[in-house]
Amino acid sequence: MREFRIKLFLNYFFIALFLILTALFLPIPAYAASPAPGVDIKEYFGFGNIGSLGEGTTRLVEPAFQLTAAVVVIYFLLGAFKYLRAGGNKEELEGARQMIIHAIIGFIILMFAFLVLQFILSNLFKVTDFQIIG
């Protein structure tokens, strides 16, 4: 049982590490190919009504955060209902407890990803117009 928990922890650790590294290194803009600062990219590249990198990123990230938050809440609620229905059965209680713990870990990862995107993209990469919060 202990080896299973260690393997499970390592799996979640590497998934979280992969997501964090992906969030840090994937959205790096190519400054050499982008127009001068303050230039409306929809005029040059035909992106419709997306005028900057920040607006484009916001349109992709906002629905992803909403969907992920909904999944985390639903998973937490399923774990809570499973916990209530366990009726003293130790195996069901442990399974429900694990679901709740996994939902909390997912929420923490979601909040960390939010902080990374909101503050690091804005400050480190100077991406303006990026707003997750209205």
C-alpha cells in the first residue's frame, strides 16, 4: 500500500511539474517576428478582432480556467458525496478521502497556474492586455 501511495504521489508530482514547466516555457513570444510595440497585430496578421498577444492569450486561457475549475469542484463534490454514502466502510471512506485530497491538490495547481499566468506573463514577458480576472 505504501509503494502505491509513493507511486501515486510521484505521478501527480511529475504531472504538476510538467504543467508548470509547460506554463512557463510554452507561451514565450517570438520578439524578432512580432511587429513593433503598440502595433495592432490584426492589421498585419489578420486575426480578426484580436489586437494583441495579451488579448489572444486571454481568449484561450479564460475558458480553460473556467472548465478546469468546474471539473475540480465537481470532483470534490463527488468525493464528498462518496464520503457521506460510505456508511463506515473503511475502503469507501479511504477512496472518498483520496478523491477529496486529489481535488484539493488540483485546486492548488490551478491557483498556482493562475498566479504564473497572471503575474509572470504580465511582468516578465511584458505581455499587456492579459487579464484573467474581468
